[in-house]
Amino acid sequence: VTDYHAEHALIGDHVASDVRITVADGTITDVVSGVPATGATHLAGIVLPGLVNAHSHAFHRALRGRSSALGDFWEWRRLMYRVAAHLDPDGYQHLATLVYAEMALAGITTVGEFHYLHHPPTGRYRDPNAMGEALLRAAGAAGIRITLLDTCYLRAGFDRPAEGVQARFDDGSADGWIDRVERLAGRSNTARIGAAIHSVRAVDVSSAGTVAAWARTRGLPLHFHLSEQPAENTACVEATGKTPTALLAGVGALAGATAVHAIHLSPDDIAALGEHGAAVCACPTTERDLGDGIAPIPELLAAGCSLAVGSDSQAVIDLIEETRLVELHERLRSGRRGAIPVSVLLAAAGRSGAAALGWDTGVIEPGRPADFIAVALDSTRTAGITDPRSAFIDAATAADVTDVVVAGVVLVADGAHRAIDDPGRRLDRAIRGLVDW
Ligand SMILES: [Zn+2]
């Protein structure tokens, strides 16, 4: 049994002071506020539930700072495919371990890894899940929880089979995808499996229905990219006569699912996502980097959707920034402030994101997994702010995360990862060695 003493802590939607959090066997067993610090491990600043990164492609981290001069989304994608062409299971495990260490240092305690890089350039690995298992091991080595969202990807476009490096993503059919995913082995108390449909471009509607039905019968999370770029919507309407949302609704894929991006939506699309209780995962640092646009978050919330956030392309790994930008981008879109309640923003990086990945983390209360972080309130960025929630929403960054606890284990202390030495230098070396840049 370990006692932590938080100077301040987010309990529900409110900030309490002098909070004792008692942990046993990885679970929070008691939370009491207004108590002295005697004998407990002290956590300065504000203690929050561990941040949940609901949408990640770990290998995209290699593209940071290398694509900004290369033009539009599709140029960026060509560079991404070049990196994808070079990864093997050992190399990917090494890279992903360091990317997940960067996430841990940023206060991310759970990642949803949207994984589609399954196969070697030709044929299959002896273990057809070698790449997915490498990612599960990477999260274990970095000490964070993972939901491996194993992604079905079957074609280049509405009338084109998978081509070039996309052969590495392609299981041939939805049944081929199911055969492989059913053999995934590396589950643990911090690693789970979920399902994903890459997009309506990359998966035909009948196969999307098969994946969705399989995920539902097994009670697994289901995610998909949705309407990130206008070109994707145009191609979908031309090929099928329906929007991507309407197409997925028609095969029962929206219910309880998580739609990533959900930017270019019609009023009918928004209503359908809400009616089916879908979550929407905003990835604003990626969406601004790629020029995708701004999701209509207040409309989606009003329709009944929940909100999660993700680092997606790893343009930045900072869930505090992602959360802040949901509100700030909405201010730019609508010309008004405060359209998204602070409680919704905090939940997006916590319990709502966790629910989208099949976890019950994201709340500091007895019976919940002991995943929490401390954010400094005395840094140059946060100094002088009196409301700790405002420090988080308005000013703090990933650099203000000082301590991270996952499943009751101290993973980061005083800003240093306890299991991975010098992750920045090692990440630099791993990325430089990845391709002939
Ligand atoms: Zn993505």
C-alpha cells in the first residue's frame, strides 16, 4: 500500500487540496482531501488522471520536422509511406518504445495505437502479428497502457487495389484480417486489443460491416478515420452516392465507435454520429499541421457524441496542447469563447478517451486503476495562475508534467523516465538511422 499526498488534485470536475491518494495492487483504494502530508509521497502542483492518447501512429514520429516544406497532405503521405517501407519488427519495437517513452514523459498513461503496418514488403512474417506484438512489447517497455487498434486496410482507393507499400497493410480480405487478429497473443493487464477500419477509402463497405460486427460480438472498441480531407468525401460520394458517415451507418459501424477527425461533416452526418453514441477523437495538432480543418465539436457534443483527443501523426506529443486546441480552434471557427465546457475538455484527455479505448481509467476515485500525473504550477508557464484547471487548459505544456504513475508504479519522477535512460538522444539516433533521409 502506498500513500501519495497531492498538493492539489482533480477529483471529479473539481480541484481539491491536500489530497491523500491511497494505492494498493495498482488500484486506487482511498481518496481523502484536507489531510496533512505525513509519511506520504508528495506530489507538488496539480494531480490529474493520467492522460489518454486515443489516436496514435507511432512510426509517424519519424516525420516530425521533415515534411513541413513538402507541401500538402498527400505529399506528407508519400513521405510517410517511405518511412513505412523501411520498418521491420525489431526496428519498429525500438522506435515505438522511445516514442511511447516520450508519451510517458508527457503524462500519457494510455495510448490507442491505430496500427496498420502489418506485413513485410512481400509475403508474411512467420508470426503474422510480429509488428503488432512489437508495439505491445514497446508499450510494456515504456510502461504505459496500450489498446492495439488492429486496423483493417484492403485497398488504395474506391476502384484500386492496394499498391506499393500498401501491400504491407493489406490482409487480402476482412476474413483474412479476422484470422490474423484472432491470433494476437500479447495481451496483459496493461495491454488490450481493439479493432479499426482504416477509412471508407481503404476498406469497402461490406468488409467494414464484417469488421464492425466482429468487434461488436467480442465487445472490443472500434475506431475509424472519418472525413479528414474533403477529397476523401468527394471520392466516396462519387463512388457510392453516400457520405463516409452514411456509408458506415448503413453497415452498423457507428454504434459506440470512435470516429477520428470527423471534420468535413454534413448536418445529417453529425446527427447520425450522435444518435449512435459515437465518440469523436480530435487530433488538432495534426489537423493544423496537415491543413485538415476544424471539427464541429460543439455540434457533435450537442448531437450526443463524446470527445477524445489524440496525437495522431506525432507532429507534437502534448495532450495538454491537444485539449487546449479543441477549445481554441473552436474560438477561431465560431468567433466566441467557451463553447466547450471545461469538464468536457478534461474528460476528453481522461475518462472519455479511456472509455473509447476500453479502459476505466481517467478518474481519481476508489476502485479505479491508479493512473495519475502531477503537473507543475510553479513553472515559468504556469506561475501566477490561481485556478489549477486554468493552468492546465490555458498555459501548461507536456514539459510541465513532473511525475507519472501507471497502475500504481512510479514511471516518471521529477521529469525523468525511470526505465528508459536518455530517451531524447536515443530517439534522435533511431530516427536518423531509419531511412536514407
Ligand atoms: Zn490517424
